[in-house]
Amino acid sequence: QKEVEQDPGPLSVPEGAIVSLNCTYSNSAFQYFMWYRQYSRKGPELLMYTYSSGNKEDGRFTAQVDKSSKYISLFIRDSQPSDSATYLCAMSGGAGKSTFGDGTTLTVKP
Amino acid sequence: GAGVSQSPSNKVTEKGKDVELRCDPISGHTALYWYRQSLGQGLEFLIYFQGNSAPDKSGLPSDRFSAERTGGSVSTLTIQRTQQEDSAVYLCASSNQLYSEAFFGQGTRLTVV
């Protein structure tokens, strides 16, 4: 079983919808939780970076971490066609390397 | 430079040949990572360099893979005797301290034929 499991998708939503992306994990040592966005044929870019449990908001994006359930989520409000990409969750125990989920491909239709 | 630079962008090689992939991190970043991404998959950790410490090589899949970082800056990932299963996008990232944001390059798309 993988340390990080990500809802596989793909996900297709109309413009303006609220999107929920989710990952679960098994390693209790993970303390740093990240969401990356990756456009086709590009490298991943960091969207959200959270330490331990709680919520973090940045514009239309909200990251939630529930360490007791070993569950993290990324919410996108008022989704736009430009949000169409693959979203990767990643986690780290603080030792440098991160463990990534397999990604969820999101398409936002105008 | 302005970002992490990787070269070449694309590489097609024959099975059994050796290849070298280069990563030029953001100036001043002490941490450098190599990951591999196969089609439709997440990122697989390969190796991590932090300052002058011994690198974490725990993710290298076989002894055909090696990497070095010269002068704490540029890194080269070498794959010897390439196999078809080595075909993937190889991504490099750097960060300026242990827990901060990692910036990724565009990747090198390796195809072994």
C-alpha cells in the first residue's frame, strides 16, 4: 500500500464550481503538507504549504489538514478554466524529501 | 538564474547507452532534489542534496543511477546502460532551506528506444 493515496479523478466541473481534491496518508511522521499544480509538460509549482493540522487560505484556494484522520484536502472556489491542471498532494516529515500522491487531473469547462 | 534550469529538455537514447541530465538550481539554494515522474504517475523521489552533508540516495532505483553535485550548485544525474523502463520525466527542484518551498525545473523527458 502506498504511503500517500490521492483521489484519482479525472475531475470535470463547470466554471464557477467548488472543487474538492483529497489525499489520505498512512505515515504519522508527516508534518508538512503541500499541494502542487502541474500544467501539461511543465514542472510542478507549489500552491499551498501547511504545517500540522488546520486550515490555510490563499485567495480562492483553501488547504485543510486533519492529522487525526490522516486526511488532507484542497478546495478551489469559483473555479476557472485556467485552473485546469493536474494537482499533486505531497507530504514530508521535515527531512527534505517529500512523498507525492499520483495526482488528480482537473478540467474546468467554460 | 531566475529559476531552476534543466537540460536537455528532451533526450532520446538507445537502450544500453549512458545519459547525463543536468540541473542548475536557483542561486543560493542549498537543497537540491531529483524526482522521476512516469506517465500519469506522481513524483518518485530519487536523491537529495543538502549543503555539504552526505546525499540521501535512498530513492535511487538501481546502481545504474548516480548523481553528483559540484561546488554546491550544479547537479548531474547519470543513468548507465539505460533500459526502456527508465523512460520518464526527470525533475529537479531546489529550495533555500530545509522546510521551505521547493522550486521545480521544467524537467527532462527521457525516452529509451
